[in-house]
Amino acid sequence: MASYSLLRPLLFQLDAEKAHHLAISALRFGLYPWCNSRQNFPNLHQTIAGIDFENPIGLGAGFDKNAECIPALWKAGFGFLEVGTVTPKPQAGNPKPRLFRLESDQAIINRLGFNNKGENEFKRNINNCLQASENKRIFGINIGKNKTTEDPVSDYLHLLHEVCNLSAYITINISSPNTPGLRSIQSAEMLDDFLGKISKVSNQLQVEHAKRTPLFLKIAPDVSMEELRDICTLSLSHGLDGLIITNTTLSRPANLKSRHKYEAGGLSGRPLSALSTETLRQAYRFTEGKIPLIGVGGVSSAEDAWEKIAAGASLVQIYSALIYQGLEMVPKVIQALSERVEREGFANISEVIGKSS
Ligand SMILES: Cc1cc2nc3c(=O)[nH]c(=O)nc-3n(C[C@H](O)[C@H](O)[C@H](O)COP(=O)(O)O)c2cc1C
């Protein structure tokens, strides 16, 4: 069977965004035969925020922005998928080119700017998927604001109403570096007011639907220790269910080699790994393990996933490494993680959480 390592040189001849669209089309139309890899490892099962996860390896937001290929992605073996970022109205995003492979750094820079088909098409895709679903598929919906919306909270509250009943969890994304002003919501003053409004609506929706959809907040790695402490304190006081740590970084490590290193946008992949893991480790200390953390940034192997979990993550997400290794990496990471749990004498992966913090 063809493997991604054979296909990759061809895909890498294409502009990065075109290659991504090709991959999405292949997944949508089932032309991705090697991703039929679900395996069950009981030592990786966990219940986090009330949701049962078969394994802790998830797909990071931004890969399937319009929720077009959930069934195919599920077959790759992920324990959960995060789709979106969706905004209320469709939007084109920033001018192209806006997605760059930094191959020698195993990294990506993107300044896409929440390009997506908008809430209506997103909901149609999700509903089709739910109707067709014979399996239990765990996915979260990542929500954001339209670039031109002046009062950002209005977009989030609107989307909460619209999608809260469609997914296992909702991620409030205030950490994309490519939507002007978005990250400033992370400042303590704005965040307190913002989360107050979000949790009020979330509580109302819980009563209306007789069910609580857990709310996760996704944060940037480019925050000071003080800001991170405030984010953690406010997330706890407003009753959030988890933190996703982290989005891409605006920083540029000095050792980047690729010619694209000066492109504007968020950097992800291997060079983000240490920064996002340290942010996670600090957040685990600040939250004292009281809410689950989801670690994302530079995970490209079972060792990387283990490091995030040991630093305090209950779950882990992957995006950029998929571009370099393909979806075939997912079952390999999951199997190797399960083997390491056993080898190190743990009964379950949950015993590893925070071990190195
Ligand atoms: C091309 C691209 C698009 C992304 N789009 C989104 C997005 O729409 N929403 C979001 O919350 N994160 C988005 N991300 C961030 C990822 O979900 C993830 O947080 C980040 O890339 C770090 O993980 P990684 O190093 O495994 O890629 C995007 C990342 C990439 C590379």
C-alpha cells in the first residue's frame, strides 16, 4: 500500500495551501486508504471533563476548519478531533501566500486568518456526519470571531448557542495571532469580563439542553508568567473545563534554518515544542491539576506526547507533524505510548499526568 513518505515529495512540490486542500479532498472522498487504523489500548482510556477518550492523541484545530472529513480522520485512530476554527460568517482570510513549510526545521508558519466557510456550512457538515455516524466519534468545535466583528464576545456567544449541542466540547479560541486584536482578550481585565459572559451563556445553555458541553480555552505561548497565572486563575474562577496549551507562536527561535523563517504569522511544529511544553508545565502548577490541560505544540512522536503528559497534559493534540509524517504517524504514536505505559509499570496513562512538573 502506498505510504505517505512516497506521496510527500509530490505534495511538497505544490504550494503548501494547495497541498492541504488536496489532502482534505482526498480525505473527504475516501481516497486515503492507509488511514484505517483504529486500535483499542485499554491503558490509554481516560474520562476527561466527563468525556470518554479511547486514547489521548487528538487532531489540533485548523486542519479540518470546515468539518469536512471527520469520518476519514477518525479512521486514522485519533482519540478525538478538534474541528474549526469556525466563525459566524464565511471569510476568505488573509491574502495568499499565507502558509509556509519550513522543512529543515520541521515547522510551519501560517497567517491564514480564520479562512473558513462559516457557521451554516459548518453545521451542515457536522449534521451530515452525525446522521451518518455509526460510531461514537469524539470531536470538539473550535470557535472564533470574524475579522470585522467589533464586539468580539458577540460572535462567541452566538456560536456557543449555535453549536454547543453538536459536539463533545467547545474550544474558545482567543489565541490565533492572525486576527488583529484577538490575543488581547487574554489580558486579565478583558478576560474576566469575556469569560464572565461566556460562562453565563454556557450555564443558560446547560439548563436549556439539560446537558453541559465542556468549555476549553485555547491560549497562546506568547504570554508572560503573570499573564499565564491570571489566565489560569480566571479559568478556574469562571468554571472552565480545560485549557488548550498552546496555539502557534509569534516568536522565532534563533536557530531556525529555513528561508521562510521571516514570514509573518504563527510558527508551529518542532521549534514550538519546548516553549509550549514549558507554558503547559507552568499552567499545571498554577492550576494545581484542578482542570485538565490539553498539550499541543511540536508533538511528532510518542516521546513528545509523553513529555507533554508528564508536564501536566491529560490529552495531546497534533497538527504540523502530520504535514511531515502523514496520518500514518497517528497509530504509531498511540501504540508506542501504550507500550511505554506498560513498560514503565503504569496501569493507565492518567498516572503519568504531571509526573515531571
Ligand atoms: C496551518 C495551520 C492552521 C491552524 N489553524 C488553527 C485554527 O484555525 N484554530 C486554532 O485554534 N489553531 C489553529 N492552528 C494551531 C494548531 O491547532 C496548533 O495549536 C499549533 O499548530 C501547534 O501544534 P503543532 O506544533 O502540532 O502544529 C493552526 C495551525 C496550523 C499549522
